[in-house]
Amino acid sequence: MKKILVLSLLAVFGVYLAEVLFKIDFGHQFFLNGVKDFYLTASPDKLKVANVVTSIVVNFRGFDTLGEVTVLFLATTAMSSILYKGRHKLGERAVLFSSSRIVMTGSKLLFPAIILLGVYVFVHGHLTPGGGFQGGVIIATGFLLMLLSYQDYQVSHVVLSVVESLAGITFASIGLIGLLNGGTFLHNFLHTGVLNNLLSGGVIPIIYIAVGFKVGAELTGLIYTALNEKD
Amino acid sequence: MEFKLFDLSIVEYAFFVTSVLIILIGLYAALVKKTLIKIVIGLSILDAGINLLLISIGYLKAGTAPIFSPALVKNMPLTLENIKKLSEGMVDPVPQALVLTAIVIGFGVTAVALSLVIRLYRHHHTLNIDEIKNLKW
Amino acid sequence: MTGAAVYSVVQRDLLYAVIGTGVISLILSILFLFLQAPDVALTEAAIGVALTTIIFIITIRNTVRYEEDSNRHSKPASK
């Protein structure tokens, strides 16, 4: 009975969604209010940032990104406080089977390469696709590989929280310096350089590197908390 | 109701059709299923569908990615007119930035939801929402 | 992609269903690449395929694997 009700509800919802969507011309410009043109011209012209998505995320809507990073931090904190069950002993991670020597050696070999890829992705975030979030997630994936293959691999919570706090402080203080210099939060106060150089875009690469460290530390802590979970 | 479903070439709208179908499948799983993990899976499918919908609204036919790469700029002097001319053929960057945010936030929400699931299982020793009496509505 | 979504909703083994959501994320990131959104494709590939799947798998390891199991465990809710 409930299934029929839900299915009819979904049918009505789908028909209305389709009716709205078929009015949109696929492949033609839909948002005509000029926001796109402003971002696309101001990003290479004023900020000298090649990747327009990066300049939107970090500079034009940088305050949103600060909020987003805060939400991730809150998710990590909430997860560890929900799952808190008294202090667990170190190295008491529940691993179903111990991994073989090949897996251990291979992941030890791959780990620096993954970290290097993550750092490359967030350092070049203003030139190529990628950026702080992607790079941070790739770094967290590298730590995940190590945590899965080594039974007694430890990540220090102190180091993680120090890195995370320093990155957060960097982000917020760059924004505040911009507020003092130019009158708006995250105002770009450095010299912007030449388009498509590595050292271009003023404060944008610095902020994205900070975001990369912060996201990497947060996600590593989240995975570590979840993996230490044991019935 | 005057939308003409069969006049249009359906291939053009394949992205919209796929995203609507995925949104509906995710909603169905979240509404009907009884297992808590299945509900969270349904929510993450719903998330994926909405992201695809937003990106495909911002798509421009034969457009390029919104990146002024050296291959695109070539040796053109970057005057305002040249930038305007290049940006005519670029897809909309605003939905991309929004979806970038939405994916990361969606992961955070999923992580918190799953930790709540673990906590509920530890307390009630079941994942069936009918047996967890506190959640009845 | 729709097939993977249907599979992961219908499948009663939760581990297979989670792998189905991973496949959805993979196809979704390829579609993002076709739609000229490389940034979003990179994010979706990293988060959707790797991290979401691993979090789901950790949850399944700490709870039950099969959907039917939750019916059989008809223990009265203790406290």
C-alpha cells in the first residue's frame, strides 16, 4: 500500500520535473543574467587566474568556501564525538585479515607518489583542473591505503589537528588582511603576475594550498576515526 | 500540459532524462526501503542525480571548459575583446563551482549519517526502522 | 548509470549495493568530463569512488551485511 502511494507520488513529481526541464533548451545558454560573462572576463583580466572555477570558488565566493571547510570540520568532529566509546588502545584496529607482503611493499611504494600527485593537484589549482579539495581528497586516499595495508599504522591526531588549525588560520587571516587592505574580505592584495604562470593570481594559490592541507587533514582524521571503530 | 515529449529528439535530452530517473530512483529508495544503510544509499544516489542535473543545465553546445589554458589562448594578446571572444564559447562556470561545493558537503553529510547509523545499531542491535521504535513517525 | 542505480537499490546484499553506488559515481565523473567540467569530474572521482565507498564499507562491517538480517534479528530493543 505504502509502495503504491510512494510510486504515484514519484510519478507526479517526475512529470512536473520533466515539464520544467523540457522547456530548457539543452546546450544553449540558460542563465542569461550576465553572471557568467562577468566571471569569465574578470577572472583572466583582473585576477590573472586561468581556471575560472578556481577563481569563483576561492575569490569571488571565497566566504562560502570558508563555510564549506567549516562544515567539513564539523562533520569530522561530529563523527568522532558520535562514535566515541571510551579511549581505545593504540593499534587495536579491527582488520579482518592481515595483508600480504606484496600489498604492504606495493602500498609503501605507491604512498609517496599519491601524496606527490595530491600536492601537484592543489599547487596547480589555478592553472589546471583541480585544486584544494581534490588534492586534499587524494592525500586522504593515500593515507587510507597505508591504513588499510598496515595493521599498526598510526596517524597522530595532534599533528592532524595542528596542520588543520594552521591552515584554517592562514585562510581566515589572509581574508582579514584583504579586509584591512582593500575593504572586502579576501581582497586580492598581492601582485597578480602573468596569466598561466605558476606564480600568478595573487593570494589564490596560497588559499588553495591552505584549503588542500585542511581538507586532507580533516578527511584523514575522519577515515582514521571510522577505521578505529570496533564492535 | 503542453510539453511535447515525442517531438524532441530524445538523445539531446539524454542527460536530463538520466538525471531525473536517478533522482526518482534515489527518492524511491529513501522513502520505501526499511534498512537504514539503504536509505543513506538512496540519499547519495539522489545527490548524484541533482549534481548531474545542475551541470547539464550549465552546458553549452560545443563549448570548452572554463579554463584559459595556454593551448586555448595561444599567442593572442589578452585584451578585453579577446577575452570576451574566448569566453563566448565556454560553458557556464557558476554551476560547476556550486556542484564542487555540493559534492564535498554531500560527503560530509553521508559520513555523519553513517556514524549515526553505527550508533543506532550499537544501541538497538537492528537496522530496521520499524523495529527502532524511537524513529517511528 | 540508471542500471547501476536500480541495481544498487534492488540488491539485498548491502556490500554489492555499495559497489553499485561506486559504479554510479564513476560513470557520473565520466559524464562530467563530457559536459566540460573537469574540476567537478576530478572531485567526483576522488570523493564518490574512493571515500564514500570506504565509509559505507566500514559501516557495513560494523553493522550487518544483508538486508534480511535486520528482520531476523528481532531482539527487543534493549533499554
